[in-house]
Amino acid sequence: MSILDNDAEKVWKHYFGHKETGIDDYKNIIKKDDYKNKKSKYGWEIDYIKPKSKGGRDSLSNLRPLSIEEKNKRTNI
């Protein structure tokens, strides 16, 4: 389990509070309980707003919940 996995709950609460469902920055619906669930259309992972390769940090202000589908698009650019 990575540092980011340990922060999933914190990142979710930072963006959505105690809601069970949220909408990521790209308007995708995601569900709290579907963290890392690649079989769910509501699955999500933690994403860096500013990538580490460009000086981004592991701070809460640089992390966001993002649908797995969207994260895969961003990774493959």
C-alpha cells in the first residue's frame, strides 16, 4: 500500500466531506466505496494536480480524487 492509498480517505473528505458520491474535476461520478475498483464505472484513484515529475508534492492540496477512466486517459497522453 502506497502513501497515497493511506491518504485516500483524507483526499475524499477534503473534496466531498462525508458524501458517499462525488463528481471529479472532469465531471465523472465517483463513489467513495469504489476506490481502486477498476470493475466499477464509479471507480476512482488519487491523482496529482501537479505531477511529481514537474515538482508536485504529496500534500493534500496537490491531490484529488479522479475517476479511473479519466486517470487512464491522462496517463496515456
